[in-house]
Amino acid sequence: MAKAPFQDIEAEEAQKMIEAGTVKVIDVRQSYEYQSGHIEKAVLVPINGLYEFAAGLEQQTIPKDQPVLFVCEMGQRSAAASEVAAIAGYQQVYNLEGGMNNWRYSGMPVIKPTK
């Protein structure tokens, strides 16, 4: 079985990387999902279609050697986003295992925009 071009990580490990400032967080959910609560400093790049997502990712001008962590609600959309990023040349690609569902369950901080 071939190895995935990205690494699944648990919420605790992701939080350590975020606190250390070593990873850029990309939230691939829809805007309404992001607005319901997201990881601090996460950038929203919705994954509507793979081509559109790849273009949106390029617009973020994230260096390809900077670690990136992809997040969705359950972990499937972010896994697809992780694959696209790896194909696009990103070298350190991480997927939040279990997505925001697992993040909240693990007691990690969630930012909810004030209205």
C-alpha cells in the first residue's frame, strides 16, 4: 500500500505546532461552517472543487516549504485538500485527524466570531 503524501495528526500535536507558530492552518470548510467556530489564525480556503481549491491555495502565497495543516469538519475534505497541496509541491503537509469534530472533542480552543 502506498504511503499518503501527507501526515494525519491528532489535535494535541496540531495544537503544539500552532502554539509554536510552525504551521499555517488552512480551513477548507464552507464559510458558514468556519463562522460557527474555527481554529485561531486559520485561513478559510473552501474546497468547493479541486481546481478551484488549488487556485485558492495558490492565492494564499504560502511558501511551499512552510508546514501547512488542513482542517475540515470530519477529516475527509481536509485529506483531499492535503493530497492536492502535496501534488502542488507543498513539502510538509498535515491533515487534522477527525477534523474540527475531534478538535472540539479534545477540548482545544475554538474561535467564534462576534456579530
